[in-house]
Amino acid sequence: MAKTAIFLADGFEEIEALTVVDLLRRAGIDITTASIMGKKEVTGSHKITVLADALIDDIDFDSLDMIILPGGMPGTTNLGACEPLKAQIKDFDSKGKMLCAICAAPTVYGKMRILNGKKACCYPGCEVDLTGADVQTSEVTKDGHFITSRGMGTAIPFGLAIIEHFQGSTASDEMAKKIVFSH
């Protein structure tokens, strides 16, 4: 079974994080919510506090197939300042393991200079921080071991793209039907 983790920092965008968690759990994909804040309680950018499953120090990164970063401010800034997380992102990148991010969070990868030559998208206005990327404006952009998305309104397509990565387009399409999502 695929194993993923989504990393939460104070100021994360609640819809972007929790939509992905909900969709992946519905699909039977193992996803752990992990706090980088030193405590399991993490407060989102709209003052909604959630209880993470684990702390970053509890995560066995070697067992993970994917790292997921939600956007939001100052959540994205907090993620980008987390040295242990950035070390794991660099390791994942060097191994070609999946790195996903939505909204402003793809800028974490951009500022780390790991998007060079890759197609990526982000929240409008954040493109300047997608250093080296071929910037796209699609809802979701997949290139190599990266999946990026633009914002709260694209959280469902982002989650469905992750499901498609692990389980194929039929499973992703079936999930879209189950949740009455259509374009």
C-alpha cells in the first residue's frame, strides 16, 4: 500500500490539506498528517485547529512514497523554514520519490532549486519563486516526480491526481463520481 504524509505548519490552508487527506483516505491510500510545530495541534490560516497524527520527528521517511505540502500563509513560509523537512525533500528529490505541493507551497521546492526544467504551477502571484521551473497555469501539473496545483479551488483535482498516480485513472475517475465532482 502506498504511504504518504502531508506536513502541517501553523498558517496552513485548511481546505488544501484536509481535502487531500479526506480523498486519499477514501481511496485507501495511507496518509499521515504530520506537524512540524513541535506539538500535534496545528492552527490553519483561518484559525481552524487540527490535531495531527504525528510530529515530523515520528515520521519514518524511508517508508514514505510521497511528501505532500499544503499552501496557506504563513504555513508555506513555516514549511520552507523547517530544516528537517527540507533535508527530507532534498533526499526525496535525489531519489526521484514523489513530491507534491499546492497553492504557495510549490515555492518551497522552487526556493530549494529542485524544480529546474520541470513544469510546475502555483498560486497566482507566487510564480517568481518557482525558480528554474517551466511555469504552468493548469489546475494540476505533473512532471516527473512532482505534482503541483494552484490553490484552494484546485484541491479536489490535486487530490484526484495523487489518487491517479497511485491507483490509475479509473480509480481517480470513480472517486470523482463518488464525491459528485465534475468539470
